[in-house]
Amino acid sequence: MALSTLLASPLRPVLAALLWAAPGHCRALSTPQGPRHTLDLGGIFPPFATPFSPRQEVDYARLEGNLRLYASIPFRGLVVLGSNGEYPYLAPQERLEVVSCVRRALPRDRLLLAGSGCECECCCGLCGAVCASQGTSDPSASSPATQATIQLTLSMAEAGADVALVVTPCYYRGAMTSAALVQHYTEVADASPIPVVLYSVPANTGLDLPLEAVITLAQHPNILGIKDSGGDITRIGLMVHKTRQEDFQVLAGSAGFLLSSYALGASGGVCALANILGAPLCQLDRLCREGHWQEARELQHRLIEPNTAVTRRFGIPGLKKAMEWFGYYGGPCRAPLAPLSPPQVEELRGSFSANGWL
């Protein structure tokens, strides 16, 4: 039976444990020994915006349509179920269906990174399974978000993800010490059949994954790298420098600081703006790799304002509106995210036209 069909089954924790204890899949809860995964994350990844119909249902036809348009752009891969994918507003089964649909449509030479971080069991539909494993039938009973993240990561792997992107747990952020976060990520990486990428997005979580935790986790053979969206270039430089002895890759989490991240040794970028200006961002990636820094700087300057507009200024509603101007399907966001007002639309348009994109 496929793991995804066991999503709500009370037997799932037992079956998952048996599966990964089988020969060739043995992983303990301490850091395993063995070769590191060697996937190359170098390049640009758009964090895919989940398309919804006017009735706010996932529109799989539009999803495939956007993927066909992205196929002509030399992306390294795609991120699904991240912040820009409205991940918190998707039902558990929708998450798996989105990953499966993208995997079917995505060329095999392009990596699929899927968000699998859980704050609580209800976010992945596993409450009954996890509670049963703990000897209680109360779905509201408290149990570790680590376990839910492990279960969802297994499902994402079964659905076709190449890499699990795991956001920092943050609801009890005061208790999220370096030691607690290292334990959380270590248990997830130990249990995961696919490589793990750490995800630090303090604008949404209010929590930066501490540098000392990143350095420790970089030594884990199943932790491939980090997507850092905080925008602190000093921190990005230190992460690259302090993990240089490991096969650990740092991804810039925004187009606004992509060039400076490359200058400090970052491997690639997961950039919301790539949903709209994918080709120019891949060009910036190429210019940096080839050492054409003057041309790269001029291009980076033209990307800063549009990037700010579709991230900090107007967020996902702005991102989806701008996608429509460039031939992609943006469509509505899921409530409670609201569409932009007419004055906001004009301001958004100005950010692109003033920099020569419209």
C-alpha cells in the first residue's frame, strides 16, 4: 500500500517504522553514518504559486499550464508547498496531490523540493495516527510536531519529491533553542528517505534558525543545505564560511539579495520573483557564475524594486497579480488573503514598468 494512502491510518506510524527498519532503509534517531547525498542545488528555483479557481479550488489544469511555460526557462528545479504556495491554506490531501501533479509534469532532470514542515499534527492530517501511537484516541492531545513532520516527509517522498524543505517550528518560539531545533531536524533527517533542506523564514515564523544550529546540522549526511530568507548577508556569508568543510549548500531566499549571496558563495536561489521574471533571474545566475559582475550588478539593480513589491510590500496577492501581466495564470488567493485594491495594483505595476519590465 502506498504511504500516501496511509495518511490518516492509525497503523501508519508502525508501518513507517517497519519500512525504514527494513534492510537498506535502516535509520536510527542518532545521526547516521554514511555518504552524504550529492544533489547539486546550484541554480534558480521558483517557489511555485499554487493556482486556485474562482471558487478557490486548486486548479490543476492551470498548474500544468504554468509548468509548461516554465519548461522553456533553465530553472534548476521547483519548490512547491512553500510560503508562496499558500501551504498553510491547503488541505492535507491537496498537498499530496499538488506534489504528485507537479512531479508528473516536471522534467526528470529538474529537482522537486516540497515543503514538509508541520507545526502540529492537524496540519498534515495525522492526528489520529500519531495519537494512536501514543496510546490515546484524542486527536487534540498534544504530541510532537517532529513526528508529524516525519510522517509528512515520508508522504512527500512517496508523492515524488526529491528533497524535503523543512521550515522551522515556531509556535512555541520561546522554547525553540538551538538544542531543540538541532534535535528536531536531526530526527527528521534521520527518518527521511530523501535529503532535507533547512528553511529559515523569520518574516513568517518570527524565528531565525540560529547560526550555531545550522553549523551543527550541516554535518548531518542527509541535510543538504538551507534556504535562508532573512536577508542578512553577513549571516549568509558566515554560513557559507563555517560549513565550507561540509557538502552543504546555501540558497538565497529572495531575488533582492541574490547577487550579494552569490558573491559570498551561495549555491543558488529560491526566489518568488522567478514565478514572473524567471529568465532574467536565470541570466543573473549565469552572469554570476561566469564572473560578469558588472552586468550582473546592473541586472540585480533592476530586480530589487519588483522583488520588494511581490514579497514584503504586497505579498502573494501581488505576486499572483503580476504573474498575469507576464502570461502566467495567477488567479485568486485563498481567503483570508485578499486581492489588491486598484491603487495597490497601480503601485505594483509601477514597480515593474519603472525598471523596464513592462
